Amino acid sequence: MIETIINDYKKVFIKPLHGGSSVDAGICTTTEEGVKLLQSILSYDQALIQEYVQGREFTVSIDGDWDESPRVLVVSEIITGQDFFDYEAKYSLKNTTEVTPAELDSSLQAKIENIAL
């Protein structure tokens, strides 16, 4: 299965379904990388596999309960020298910057907020 997914997309992002802080999350370009990461994740959780999409990375702070009108507090952009905002970039590296609020045009701001909610 992982062979087909990587062959179809060439680059995939794999992460634990219930994990946080990007622990065991990674970008895979070969079957060997994908199998190794999946085996690690599946030893304790389910995995999410998706096509890797390169682009800007954002995080959205939300206030409120999901059943009682949650609202976006702020959208931040994460800028890092890594391939993505992984565990190392979050906690160890000095070359990661969080821009709060993110510098966005109103259309993109609205799209990001709608996706987050």
C-alpha cells in the first residue's frame, strides 16, 4: 500500500493520528522511508498519510468549545529552515520564527480561518 501511495504522489507526509508536537511526523520520498516511519507509528497509534504540499505554514489559535461558537483568536505564520515545523524546529532550533499575526491579505486570512473552524 505505501509503495502505491509514494509512487502516486512522489512525496508524502506521514504522522500519528493522535500525536502532538510533530513527534514521529515526517516527509517520505521512498518506500523504505515510508515503511520505517509507518512501522514506528503503528506500534502505538494509527497513521495519517497524505500528499506532501509545499507552501507556507500557519497555525491558528481558537477560543471556545466546538459546540458553542468557537472563534479564531489569531493566525500565525511559522517560518523555519526545516522541511516543515517538526519537533526539532519547535523545540531545539534557533532558526524558526513565528509571525503573529500572520501577514496575509484579507481573502487568504478568511480562507485559513474558515478551514480552522
